[in-house]
Amino acid sequence: MGIVYTEITLKNATDANIVQRGLITEQEVRGTRVRALVDTGAGTLIISEELRQTLGLTIKGLRGAELADGTKHTYQVTEPVEIHWQDRMTACPALVLPGTVDILLGAIPLEDMDLIVDPVMQEVKGAHGDEVICMIK
């Protein structure tokens, strides 16, 4: 399978919740559109320190992770980030990798949005077409 990128919008989930309470407007939600590398080998969303600051995400803790080259490090974990892909949305914490260039969209948010990687077309698409199916098995 080749390298697959997809466009996603990332938003500060805390900001989005505050909008629902009427304390700020939708325009005040910190967010940005990014080109993400789809990495089914990564567990979650991986972002840079620069993007963390842009979204105004607070650090909630630390988590160990193993990189593709086998090295293990401890990384900062953020508060939840809303991930929007077309008409689908999920929220999850992100790991912050200082100095990273690519944003990685990992298996957990892909699964939660019912997305798959089409290796022939080298694109992301809904696993069940336009319908979002949440597997509870």
C-alpha cells in the first residue's frame, strides 16, 4: 500500500463544548484544516507542538509510545481534539511529537469514524459507504 493523505479539520474540543453552553461563538473555536498522513499502524492522532499551540490544547499527562523504528519515548498527551473528516466527527486525545512534520491520523479515530483506507485508490473512504456504523461486538 502506498502513502495515503487525507484532509481533516481539527478543533479544540473544549472550545466546541463551550460554544454549546453559549459562552463563546463558533468563530472563536480554535481549529485548523490539515493534510494528515493516514497511518493505520499509529494508535491515535499524532500532532506537532506547533499545532498543539495553535489549537490551544492543554497537556493532560504523559504516555509511552514506540516509533516505527522501534525506539520508545514518552510523549505529552493533550486534552481531546475534535477530528472532522467530511461529515464525520470523533474526539480523542492526541500525542505530541516535537519536531514532527506530518500529522498522523491513526487507527482509533479512523475506526471511530468508520473509515478505511482504500489501497487501490489510495484514499480514505467510509467503510459502509455514506452510513456510519459503530461496531459494538
